[in-house]
Amino acid sequence: MRHTLVLSALLGTGLLAATSMSQAASNSLVFCSEGSPAGFDTAQYTTATDNDAAEPLYNRLAEFEKGSTNVVPGLATSWDISEDGLKYTFHLRPGVKFHTTKYFTPTRDFNADDVLFTFNRMLDPQQPFRKAYPTEFPYFNGMSLNKNIAKVEKTGPLTVVMTLNSVDAAFIQNIAMSFAAILSAEYADKLLAEGKPSDINQKPIGTGPFVFKSYQKDSNIRYTGNQHYWDPSRVKLDNLIFAINTDASVRVQKLKANECQITLHPRPADVTALKNDPALQLIEKPGFNLGYIAYNVRHKPFDQLEVRQALDMAVNKQSILNAVYQGAGQLAVNAMPPTQWSYDDTIKDAAYNPEKARELLKAAGVKEGTEITLWAMPVQRPYNPNAKLMAEMLQADWAKIGLKVKIVSYEWGEYIKRTKNGEHDISLIGWTGDNGDPDNWLGTLYSCDAIGGNNYSMWCDPAYDKLIKQAKVVTDRDQRTLLYKQAQQYLKQQVPITPVAHSTVNQPLSAKVEGFKVSPFGRNVFSGVGIEK
């Protein structure tokens, strides 16, 4: 088997620059974002807030076509896969420049050393930079790439070979994700020599269409257009500004006043007015997402299946859908959305039954008035427009079966950190798919390897893990589908989560914005975006 993806000769030779950068970019765009990123070293983070902030700065070897789940060349112009599916040879793009900033001036172009640094830092705990700046890599480890990538080697200045221990049917999709952004080895060496390795997270250097300028937490992030970008047609803005505001109504007001040209996650109640505003456009897409309730099985009494079943059947999903999603969503019964291939549509919910739930709790030895904590997100997400309201409704639902529920919340970055550590009893969380492969749901969210990453239930079941690991090493889609359907059935029986809803994505933006596409993965991508003059 041999696969090769190649961009046209025009792109490969960098001859796209038909106009000068000053002609191509003569304006600014403000994006009203909903939260402050924890940093810009995107391999460390999993939330859309963090990934959005890093996205303008970086490229990956392979990337997702804008608005699509299709993979296209990025910093690799092509790649070959060996007959046994274990060896990937990447042919790197020549002439790519790293960013020049007030804190770093590169002396060479992007090459194989940068790919080796990027992946070896995640692979090897003894790698010098990793030792100097110890960090976790939740995506990389959660997808078992730390165990499956045997080695990364360069066979030339612009050729890298990655060897796997076992076949990974989703490998190219995986390395097209944000965590695999290519970093500068030269910049890393400089930071190491200066004793400032953590600056890689707050003073980022990449090859992307925008260059980092400044960041004020809870206020703004500023970027400038990359005048030396390898594809000048994608840089149509002089300045890109993220204006950070957690209040959805404030973001909408700013959009209407043209103080920002793109925002995200409007309240369902605002959607009709946005549709009717002639100065705006509203893009509507079915959401590739899932909002769900995660039960921490490491905390008693949630280690008991009967307790999780009781909580699950006491949730009045339809009421939540009506009040929280207000018509902009559909009821979820499964661990991933119905638009994901291999989705098992035979899976059904347990009937809403508070009486039976109360009996199950009693049989499990849970006393009337038992106190539990329910963690609610402080921000709107594509999969949950109002976590506070949902938490209050769940509090009422579970009070009916004799539980005393305390609602807990933290600032978003803190919330994610603490839930990854398993400090919660139950948390409201969710996911927007990252790469179009079922493993991005069933492996990334619920596997043993994902504990400490995106497995907020802390649930590890060898029988389940065996199924999803078998599915990853099979390349035939029918066989993979069969295994994934078995995994979905098993997960539903064990109830580590209660799926609640898949929400419709409503993306409001100024009518003057050109070239913006809604990502199926919930990312806001500004490459190729401009403002009508």
C-alpha cells in the first residue's frame, strides 16, 4: 500500500504570491472570544479556547481543509505509507520561515530538526527540554501516541520518517490536530540556554499565518499578519485581535456595534434577532458535538453501576433540551454524535423514571440526603449554551431521588485542570470532534489512557479498552464499525456518562467578513479570512 498526497507545483514552489503582502492585507479583524487561554503551547491543552488562541500561530505536517474533515498537506507537501502500515515518510515543505519577533529572530528555515523536536518532546520524558519544562500532553498520551510511535528520524534535511509499533488507522487525522503544531527547535534551544523554557508557552513562535504580538489575560490577544508566510494568499489581515469576554450578551452587543466582526456561542434566545440583522450573517450547521454528564467513578458512591444508572434515569433530558438549548439541539443517547461514521443508532436511553432511580439508590446503600457535588462550566461551549441552568435543573432532578446537590464552578482553565485531576463528583462537560475519526470520541474521551486527559469519568474498563484498541489497528472501515458499535453498547451499559444533547452551531459574523468557514471541529480559523473593503 502506498499513499501520496501532493499539492500542486504552484503551491509547492511557493509561487502563489501574485500580489505583495501590503496589497493583500490592509485591514484588521476583531474576534469576540469567550475565554482566556491557559497558554499557547497547544500540545499541553485540549479546550477550544486554548486551541483557538494557538491556531493562528502554527502549522502541522498535515492539516484539515477549512470547513471540512478532509486532510490536506501542511508543512509536509506529501507523505508515503509503507506496505505494512507502520512507516510514514514525510516530505517537508522547503523555504518555510519561522516568525521573527522582538524576542526571537530565526537564523534558518523550517526543517526536519523542528519536527524531531516537536514529537520527541512529547515522546521522551528524558528529552532535555521536557526535563527543563515538565509538561503533560493529554491529547498525545490520550490517543496512545506516546506508546505507539516507536521512533521519529530524519533521513534528510527535509525528510522525516515516523515508525509505529502497531497500525493506527487514524494516524494522519491525529497528527493534523492542534496538539501536533510544529515548534522551532532553534527557539527551544535558545530558551533552554537562557533558562527560560516555559516561555515557549507564553511567547510562542510558529510558522503560521499570524505572528504573536501580546496577550492580556481576560482582555485581549493581538496578532499581526505574517508577511513571510509560505502561502501569502491566506494572509488577508494586517491585524487580528481576540477581544475576550465571557458574557454572551456582551459579545453580541459588540458584534452589532461593529466592535468585533466575528463572535461565537450566542445565546439561543438571541439567534432570531441575529438572523434578521441585515448587517450580519448567521451560519447554521449541525453540531459535531456532545454535551454530557461525567460521573467520577473514583469517588464513592459513583463507583457503583446502580448509582450511575439511578442518576442517569432521573435526568429529565427533554426539559433540559427545551430550557437550555431552546430548539437549537437534539437529544443525545450515545457517546458520540449521529453524524460520526460507525454511530450505533440501535442504542436507546433508559426511560426517565425517578421512582426506579430512588429504589436503585436505596439498594446501593445511598442514604436519603446524601450530599454530592455537581461541577458546572463557567463559559458557554458549542455543546452547552448554559451550564449553570443545566446544573440547576439537574439539582432539582436529583433532589427528587433524595440527593442533596451542591453546584461548584471555577474559572474555565481552573475548571478543566481540576476535573482532569478528578476533584469533582460529577461534572458537566462536552466535546466537539477533532478529526472525524470515531477514536477521537471513543478513545479520547473514555479510554484508560485518557485518564488525566479528557476522560473526566476516570473510568477504565479493560473489556472496553480491548475493543477500541482492536478498532484502531484495523484499516477496513466495516470491521472498525463493528468493533466501535460493540464499544458503544458496552459504554451505554456501564454508564460512565449521561449523554444530554448535540447542539446546533450558530456562528454570527459581520456581513463584511469574507472567507470564514465553520469548522466541524468547533475551531475558529482565520487563515484566508478578510474584510470587504
